[in-house]
Amino acid sequence: MKIFLTGYMGSGKSVVGRELAKILKYKYVDLDDQIELMQGKKINTIFEERGELYFRKLERQILEDILAQKDKMVISLGGGTPCYGDNFEIINKQENTKTIYLSASVAVLTERLFHEKLQRPVISHLETREALEEFIRKHLFERAFYYNQSEIIIKVDELRVAEVVTKITEKLK
Ligand SMILES: Nc1ncnc2c1ncn2[C@@H]1O[C@H](COP(=O)(O)OP(=O)(O)O)[C@@H](O)[C@H]1O
Ligand SMILES: O=C(O)C1=C[C@@H](OP(=O)(O)O)[C@@H](O)[C@H](O)C1
Ligand SMILES: [Mg+2]
């Protein structure tokens, strides 16, 4: 089985994915890490040098590579992955996949991302907490349409990472 984690930046896809893979003894892939590895460059640098569209093409390529593999895997997608082109459709078309939306509130996302926005080119220009919150509110509203197409939805605001992992393993039974 391939388990795909979806959700907005800061929802915990990367940290939860890594722990979930350990517990399930599945291979772990973070789509952003794969892109950085393949390009030998940070996501920030790719955005700066080549722009977002180029990044989205790389993201799509890596997604296709992952889908072609046979291993049992946990895959942490990027926050934008399910929202571009037919990325979500090609995931859902494959047999034996599960999509899981880590759903976090605007307040929680703002709090987490304010300290980590410099690693994320989509939000790094937003200087104040208020500007970041306003951006997330609108952006999440647009993107939630895609995230909500995931088969399992976990509300993560009140949960620690280990608790999110436990919830997922329970829902997978
Ligand atoms: N359930 C949680 N409780 C507390 N902090 C969390 C939780 N999930 C993620 N975080 C923290 O939020 C930040 C973003 O997590 P990350 O896994 O990088 O998110 P994503 O990959 O979805 O952008 C990290 O600092 C991470 O440690
Ligand atoms: O939401 C987005 O458009 C993005 C999310 C990032 O991943 P995380 O969701 O893991 O932060 C990364 O793919 C890139 O910076 C773009
Ligand atoms: Mg991530």
C-alpha cells in the first residue's frame, strides 16, 4: 500500500509521515526532499532561479516516479501537490493507495509557519503574523477543496505528532 499525506504547509505531513513509516515499517519518501536531492538545490533556490511553474513540473515528475514504484510507502506530499494539474487524480487512479488529509486550523498553521516561513517560498515574503494569517485563510480556503477529497481526514490541532500517528494507524485497520 502507498499512503499519501496531504494538507497545508505546516500541517505536519513531513514529521508525521516519517514517524508513521517507522511504525508501519514502510519506506518513507518526502516529495520535497526528493526534489532537492534530484536537483541538488533547496526548494527556495529552485523557486528563485526557475520559478514556481518549473517546481510544479519537477513535483509532478517525482510523483509519477513514486507511483511507478512497487514498495509499501508513506509519502509526505508538498502542500501544493494535490492542487495542481491532475496530480490527485493520478494518485486516486492507482490501486492500493490511501490519502490522508492532516487538517489544521488557520490559527495553528499561522503559529507554526510564522517561525518556519523562510524555508517556504510561497509564504516567505509575508512579514507580519497578520499578513501571514490573512494569506493562509484565503489560500487554505482554495486548497481545502482538494485536500478534502482525501479518503481519511484527521483534525490535528489538539494532537501531538505521536497521537496523529496513532489515529492514522487506527483508521487504517
Ligand atoms: N501535531 C503537531 N504538534 C506540534 N507541532 C507539530 C505537529 N505537527 C507538526 N508540527 C510542527 O510543525 C512544523 C511543520 O511541520 P512539517 O512536518 O514540516 O509540516 P508540512 O510538511 O506539512 O509542511 C514543524 O516544526 C513540526 O515539528
Ligand atoms: O504549499 C506549497 O505550495 C508548498 C509546500 C511545501 O511543502 P510543505 O507543505 O511540506 O511545507 C513545498 O512543497 C513548497 O515550498 C511549496
Ligand atoms: Mg513537508
